[in-house]
Amino acid sequence: MGHCNFELIPDSLFSVFPPLKYLMYTPTYHSLHHTQFRTNYSLFMPLYDYVYGTVDESSDTLYKASVERAEDSPDVVHLVHLTTPDSIYHLQFGFACFASKPYSSKWYLRFMWPATLLWSRICGRTFVSERNTFNTVKWQSWLVPRHKGQYLLKSQRDAINGMIEGAIKEADKKGVKVLTLGLLNQEEELNGNGRCMWKETLV
């Protein structure tokens, strides 16, 4: 968690339960451990840094500045989808041991399918799965939390089209210059190779 490039913990959580800041560290707290000399040693529980006076004075202000920072608007968005239920674990935010190797299905990941399918039913909107910057171009992959098997079900088409349409509208609102659809997101049976989406969302 400490090596994330963004804050996972909302400020409201620390407001509701203030002692939590002494029990768990944040990515900004961890970054000060690497950038400042002799501060923020106790990464697993910041309480000890407060007790022994080794906490960096700017920990709280840096955290608040990081949480309040405006989100970057991408120039290019690629709307992707999952291939199998266990392919989610091969993404960068999944398991590092899988993300660092070419995709191959592991038999033991099938035990996680019930949790994965439940998560994909609950998660009803796209989210950013990857961010990159090439020179001055900000590029993002947004993930539709559905896999190939769900794309083949007629009962899922309206929900999937709704997520794609929502993503296109959100991208338009953010000023995205180029939006591309992953292979199954532009399927003929789903939305006429994307033509239906453009008519509905941009008219």
C-alpha cells in the first residue's frame, strides 16, 4: 500500500476515527520515509514515530494536499474489458506476481471466481486501471468490470452498454481528445461496432 502513487484512504475516515492515523500509514507518510532524513521509520504503525518523536512534521499537511489535489484529465482513454474472471488479478493493481508475467490462467485462481463474480456484479461502473504519460500526452485505460463470458450473455448487454455509454460521457466531460473501445466493447451484436454509442452520447 505504501508504494501507491495515490491516496487510498479518504480524509473522512480519519475524521470519523482519529486514532486510525496512529495505527496505519498512508502512501504520503511512506513517501516521507524515503525522501526525508531520519523520519517516519515505523511504517507498519506510525504510533511509534509519534511516541519517539521521529514523525515528519509535514506528514499531515502533505497527506491533506495529496487528497485535495485535483484529478488529472487524460488526453487519450482506451476502454478495455476483462478476458476471464481471473484476468483481473493480472492487472497492475492485482497480484504483482501475476502482473509481472504474461497472462496464463492458474488453476488455483478458480477458487476466487465466486468473489470475483460477486465483485463484478456489485461494481456497476468503469474505473481507471492504468495511467501513463508519454511526453505530454496523458493516457489511461478504463476497465469495464465484465469478462468475455458476460459479454456473450444477452441479459448483460444493456448493463454493459450502460457502462460504456457512461464512460463515453465521462470522457467527454473530462475533455478527452481520443477514446478507443476494446474489442468486445465495440462488438456488432452489442452496440453496432460502437456506432450506437456515438449517436446516443454525442448527439
